[in-house]
Amino acid sequence: MSGELLREATRDGRTVARLRCYDAEGATIVDAELLPQGAEYPFRRGPYRFATAPEAFRFVQEALLALQYLGCRVG
């Protein structure tokens, strides 16, 4: 994997989550920024470290699929 993958989930026109996947320190890292309804500020989860880029990408795909099931749009 080269560069960075950034995906965003929205609901009712409002961002609810951002996932960023990138290579660093010999691993592929995923950071999550969540913006729950009613919260003043976003909160971060991660970094989640994966040995390979495909593992990290699969994690991002599954998280986004879960958000889609909950009614979010992914872009």
C-alpha cells in the first residue's frame, strides 16, 4: 500500500466517522475519528496496527459496511 486511504461516513448530511489507513513504522495503521450525534468534539480510536495492508484494508471495509447497515453513506 502506498500513500493514504481516507474514507468518511455520513448520515443525514453530517459526518459521523472518518477512517484513515496508512503505512508507518513497518506496519499499516488505521485511525478512526468518530463524531457521535450531540457530542461537542470528535473522539479518536486507534491507532490499530496491522502486519499487512490487506488486513488493514479488510478492517476498514468491514467497519464501513457496518456503518452502511446503520444507515450511513460512505464516500
